[in-house]
Amino acid sequence: MADKDFPCGCFNPVSRRRFLAEISLGMGSAALGSLLAPGSIFGGGGVGGTGTGAMAGGEEVILGRPHFAPRAKRVIYLFQSGGPSHLELFDHKPLLQKMNGEELPESVRGEQRLTAMSAGQGAFPLAGAQFGFTQRGESGLWVSELMPHTANIADELCFVQSMYTEAINHDPAITFFQTGSQLPGRPSIGSWLSYGLGSENKNLPSFCVLLSRGRQGDQPIYSRLWGTGFLPSEHQGVQFRSGEDPVLYLNDPAGVDGQDRRVLLDHVAELNGLQQDEFNDPEIAARIAQYEMAYRMQTSVPEAMAVAGEPDHIYEMYGEDSRTPGTYAANCLLARRLAERDVRFIQLYHLGWDQHGNLPRDLPTMARSVDQASAALVRDLKQRGMLEDTLVIWGGEFGRTAYSQGKLTRENYGRDHHPRCFTMWMAGGGVKPGMVYGQTDDFGYNIAQNPVHVHDFQATLLHLLGIDHEKLTYKYQGRRFRLTDVEGKVVKGILA
């Protein structure tokens, strides 16, 4: 075909052989670039984008970078498993104390769902908190005497007193908070973030998990809460344990050194690569990435866990328990060290908050186990200039009832599960400090103002990290799933 047929000069025909030869050079350059700088040639979702499978630290991630400028770079989620009583800790209700022992008005409870543990008890005597409240800081926030250290940082905290959920039992309620569904099998928050944004430290997982217990005999925690569900398995949370082996199976076995391990991994990677070429199974690539991460963690994990080098004044700030591995205080200190090393999502689970009975005895025990260390974590992050871009979250899966479960006496009472309203607090990471958002009624039983659903909380968390919760999705079994399912709205009233 002659050029005279195209007088505008807008078409320059080439042969198929020449086209394939020239495009192969471009593809080779792109491949080399991806090896030298993973993630640099893939823009990901970018601002307002939807993501195209960028690489970050050797992991496949869907965004590569946030949809918009983030307020927070990382999250430390202090999950209080069992359902802390908002009425004894953060939601001051003088009317409950005044009406102690009187029957909860039927107009307040209505036809709301009750657990099997209190549905048949007949009477519902109101139980006033036996612990005093005072207004603290310039913000004048009400905080219980059970939380003196938390009270001292009241001006750093944003209390959300109007949280609610549909789940009424522990396992579905915790699963709902962590995965966006009451049914097991969905990816956890940390896995979504790892999949969406990847890690800023290629030598540590982007999602780390720490467990502690305030007292014996409480509800268990399951590893599926930090699982990946249907996401690629390299995005699951890595549990750090107390003791000589913080991460199981990380150390080399006897008689094997680092060089031997490297040679072994290289050969295994070659075999896995052959299998990947044949079957194109994404889990094979995930397994290769996990092996490589484990190899890098052999050096990075001992360094991150070396808390013995912390100065005495830091231990004094977090409390004497911080010297004992596996305690809540020690885990808070470790969480700060992981945040310093750019771990994106650090999840602490603290068990023991299920006070159906013996609340006046057990709740102070639980409060003492978390109060000083939680406050110290916020103060420590602030003094290091990290609180501004670190979101700290404190809260459980639901609250407790305004009435006593079972018999109410002068010395003893308990509270049942209450999903209708409860309190969480946040600090740093783009939320307004020294404020209360939402309000409950005079009984602390129903929400009176600005309700915040679990999906709203999750949407807001993602927003603070620069993610549009409606755009972080994964297609599975013909449907596009997301953390907030088909709901959720950003709580703009708490954004700084």
C-alpha cells in the first residue's frame, strides 16, 4: 500500500515481523524495570483509580498507592475481646445510678432482641455503675476512675459513643468487626489493607497480630480472624508470640545455616516456577512470596522483637508488665516498635472483657491490665512524631446492657451483651482529638444521636488510609466483594 493513499501522513505501515521485533524490546525493558524496582512501573489505582495489580515488596497488590492523600500511614488496633462495658468506662449515665434497682422501662427496651442468657429472666433491674466519673482535660470528656491513665490523655482521644452492630453473640460480632461479615470466610481488615497497599517494609509482614489475656476463662480467639479468606494467602496476618520463637518455623533447623537455606529456597523456587508455568495457580506465586518473606524475616524479626534495648523510662511509661513478654503492655510496646518499622496494620487482641457476673470484681482487673499501656502507646507515638500518621483504635465487639443480668445486689451484678450502642475511641491518624461523637439515651441503651454502624467504622478506617472503600474490591465466585459489603459511609464528623 503506497503512502500516496494516505496524504495526511497519519499512517505508516510496517510488516508484522518488524512490529513484533520492536514491541519485544519494549516488553523486555518493562520486565527488567519490574525486577529492578517492583511497583514503579505499575501505577496501581492512583488518585481515583481502581487498581491494576501493582507490585509492592514482592507481593501483588491491587492499588499500589492510595486513591487519595491518606491521613494515616498505619493502624494499631487494640481490640478488647468480650465486650467492655461502656457504662462503667466511658459513657457516664447519672440516671442509672439514681434509678439503681428499678425496672428498665418497657418503652426503652421495646421488642428488641435479647440473648438466651437474659431473655427469660423476667425482671430487668437497672444497674448503676459503682465507679465514679470525672471530666478530664481541656475537652472535659467524662472518663471512669477505672481508667486514670486514659483520662490523662483525654484531649488526644475521639470517643465514638454511638457504635452499633446487629451481632449479639461473641464469635459473629468479632468476625463482623474484623471481616465485615458475621459469617466466617471473608478477608480480615489487615488482609484487605495488605492486598490493597502492600507493605512499606519488604523485610516484615504488612499485617502483624499479637495476643494477650487479662484474666482466665473468657471467650477464645480464632486465627481465621486474621486470615485472608478468598484473597491471596500471602496477605494473611502473621502472629507474633512470646518466647524464643516469635514466629513459628522461622529459625533454621539444627545443622542448616543461612547460606544453605538460601540455596534450598532458590531450588524450591525453580521447581515452583515450573509448576506455576504449567498450572498458572496464583497460590503457587503466593507460596513463593511467603518463602521469601520468611527468609528475610529471619533477620528483621529478632531485631524488631529486641525490646531489651528499650530504656528504663519507656518501661516505666508502659508499666511494669511491659517487661513480661506476652502481656498487653509488652504487646503495646512491641506494636510501637513494629509501627516504627513501617508495618501497616498491627492488630492486638486482649481477652477477658465478658462480665456476665462479678463485674465489680473483674472489670477493675481488666481495666488495670490495659489502661496504662494504652495511654502510654498514644503518648509514646506522639513524642516520637508518629501519632499524626498512626491511627490508634480501642474497642470491642459490642457493649453491655443497662440492666443487670440475673440478680442485682449491693455488692455484685453483671451485664449481658448489648449491640444497640457502645463506645470506642480513636487517636491520631487524622481524627479530631478531644471530642465525643454520637450520643446515647439517658439509660445508655439506645442511640440518641449520630449512629455509627460497623461498616461505617470500616469505611472511615479505609478513608483515613486514603482508600475509597467502594473501590477496594476482589472478584470471587462471580461477585465483587469488599470489606464493607454493600454498605458503609465515611463518618466525616470525626475527621480532623
